Amino acid sequence: MDDFIGLISVILIFSVPIVAIVTNFFKSREKIKVQILEKELELEKLKNENFLLETEKMRLELQKMELDGPKDEWAISRDR
């Protein structure tokens, strides 16, 4: 019986640091996941902003082309 109590006490003594190490690992892994999500959110915001800027630029270029009129000799004139 004394051997059994000694074995249990040794297991309990060594299990506390192991539990602390595992808990610390899971906490640090969750922090890294949060950082990854924050970076992905920032990237998506930049992608959206870039898309909006490119769309506006293309709209302005199209508007400018419409104002300049057709300069191509193959273009169909409106008075035909």
C-alpha cells in the first residue's frame, strides 16, 4: 500500500509541470491563430481597397475614352 501511495504522489508531482507546459502550449498556439486572423483581415481590407481604386481608375479611363471619341480608322462612324 505504501508503494501505491508513493507512486501516486510521484505521478501527481510530475503531472503538474506537464499540465502547465501543455496549457502554455495551447495558449501560445491560440495567440498565434489570433495574430494570423488579424493579418488575414488586414490583407482582405487592403485587397478590397485596391479593388475599389482599380475600379475607379478603369471607370475614369473609360469615361475619358468616351469623351475623346473614336480615333481608330476602323471605328464605325455614327452618321452612316
